[in-house]
Amino acid sequence: MSAAPIFRRILVWGGFLALAIIVVGGGIGFLAAGTPGIVSALLGTAMSVLFMGITAGSILLALKVSGDPVSLATFFGIVTGGWLAKIIAFLVIVFSLKNQPWIDPTVLFVTIVAGVLGSLVIDLVVVARSRLGYVSDVSLPTDDSSQD
């Protein structure tokens, strides 16, 4: 069994989270700040989805590339590279949006935080409900061989 279905499920639930944040955050953002509130909610949601996708996508890619325990360094290299790309992308986006007049910083911040917290909850729930074996290729004694 592979962990790939778990991360695919995380991506699907992340899509539902993004729709919820767009609807709720866009509505509240519009009421609080008008058009800049909607734009900020859309950007905050897009950033959350992008970063969640980079994390899950890098793990899925690393699982596909590193099939055996010898390539454990490859797995962690891909995942760490994804996290590094995510940090750089976040800093570039935040600094480029810093003083834009069409952005409401409060709405942008709240939607990013909602996306991060929501994705953490999704990760927790999906992983906690998933069944993935700890070991593989185990031979258990059968009832026939244990008879005296």
C-alpha cells in the first residue's frame, strides 16, 4: 500500500476548503473593504492552495521517484526543495503585494491564515482516518503450523 491516496485525498479536501474560503472570505472581504476585499480574499485563497499543492505535490513526486529505502535522501531532497520553493514564493509574493492599493492587507492575512489552519486540520483528519501499514512483506504464522 502506498501513501499516495492519502495525499490525493488531502488535495481534494483542500479544493473544497479553497471553495469555502473563497465564498466566505470573499463575502466578508467585500462587506469589510469592497472590491479590494474580494481581490484580497481571492489572492489569499490562491496562495493557500498553491502552498498546500506544493507540499502535497512534492511528497507525491518524492514517493514516485524514490521507490526503495536506498533513495531516502532523494525523497527528503525533493520534499525539502519543495518547502524551500514554497518559502521563496511566499516571500516574493508578499513583498510584491506589500503596498498595492488594490489589496486589503487584513483580508489577505485572514484568508491566508484560514487556509493554513484549514489545511492543517485537513492533514490531521485525513491522516488520522487513513489506514497505512507500518510494515510490509510480513509473514505471520498460520493456524496450521502452530498446532501441537
